[in-house]
Amino acid sequence: MNDLAIALQSGAILLREGVEAMLVIGGLAAFLTRAGARAQVKALYVGAAAAIAASLAAAVVFATFFNGAHDDRVEALVMGVAAVLMLYMSGWLFLKQDTAAWTAELKRIADRSLASPGSLSLAGVAFLAVFREGAETILFVQALANSSGGWSAGLLGGLAGAAALLVALFYAMQWLALRLPLRPVFLATSALLFVMGLRFIGAAMQELQEQTILSYTPAPFDDVVNALGFNPSIEALSVQGVVVLAALVGALSVGRARRAARPVAAPAE
């Protein structure tokens, strides 16, 4: 296998496994920077750094005790918790899209340390988003190195190129967020986390379906659903549909409450 082929394979592994985690962290970092809560960005980076360390440790454990095999049940648990956190953060951002509500929240953030529940939620989202991909990335790259003659220049070059692309995408998100009005940044980040939460629900269920813990019934147009990155089963789409319906009901209720709370203009005399 030549160096170019190895570079393409290693780069594809890192891009495939890392892009979702980067989108979550990049989207939240852009939102926090744009909204004036830069101190909270540190919680994201702490969570991501902890996840990288945990991924290395998990890869060593898998390689030493499980011959490089991962446990689908553990992955399902990690992805399930990640989905809950992402959906929670999505709802929180949706509620804070109002400028007055966010100004009040900034005052509360300023009075809290990085040990606050909000910061812990941010760190938790970052940790789970990175950890979910990190250990698998290391194991896949290690398997590629074993089958291609070691950690060659081509393999390392592919990883470096993919890492550079992820960093460029991260900074592009920050640049764009600084030039958009604040409300679209809130809504776009909320929507991103909501979609990622739905995908993690489907991925967690897929892990359990692979272990035959849950049943699997192919959905209509399953090829299209799979191409979009979702679990193409009736079971997963049903659960995701319930989550979407609950979110729509919540959004309508919030909108109705906000309209009711607006002051009524006094009639002109």
C-alpha cells in the first residue's frame, strides 16, 4: 500500500469520526463567543481535552483486554447520555434566543464560577461528543497502522491534513458567527444540537439493535434515511418522532406564553 493511499485512509477515518464532534464544539464555541460569554468556552475545551485523554485510555483498555473490540452496550450508554445533554442544551438555547432573556442570563453567568451547572452541562456535551468518536478513531487508526506496516509518513500526513481541515472548519464557524445577528446564531446552534441529539438517539439504538437487545424493522426509503446519517429503522424513527413532536409542542407553548406576556399597547386617545 503506497503512502498516498494510506494518507487518504487515515485522513478519512479522522474526518469521518471527528466532524460531528467538531460541529458540536465549534457550534457551541461560536454561540458563546458571539453572545459574550467567552468564559464559558473554557468549559467546552476542558471537556474536549478530558475526552481526548479518556479516549486514549479507553483505546488502551480495548486493545489490551478486548483485543481491540468495543462494547456496543457501553457505546449505546455514552450516546444516550450525549443525546440527552444535546437536546437539553438545544432547548436551553431556544429559550434564550430573546435578547432580554439572554442579557439576564449573562448577569447570572457572571456571578457563577466554571463549576456552575451550566458550565458542567457544556463540558459534558463536549466530553461525550469527543469521547464517542475518540476511542474508535484511535482503534481504527491503530488497525490501519498494523495492516500497512506501521506509523508511516503517509499515515501521519493523512491525520495531519484531516486535523487541519477540522481546525479550518472550526475557525470558519467562529468567523461566521461573529458576523451574524445574535438571534440566528442562537437558533442555528439550537437546531444543530437538536439534529445531533436525534442522530445520537438513533446511533444508540443501532448499537442495541446490533446486539439484538432491540428489534430492527427497516423503514420505508431506508437507503435515503441512512444516507442522511440517521438510523433507518421504524423503532429509531418512532422514538425520534416522539422527541420532535414534544419539541414542537414545547416551542409552540413557549411562543404562546411569550405573546401573552407582551405588554398591550394603550389605545390612542
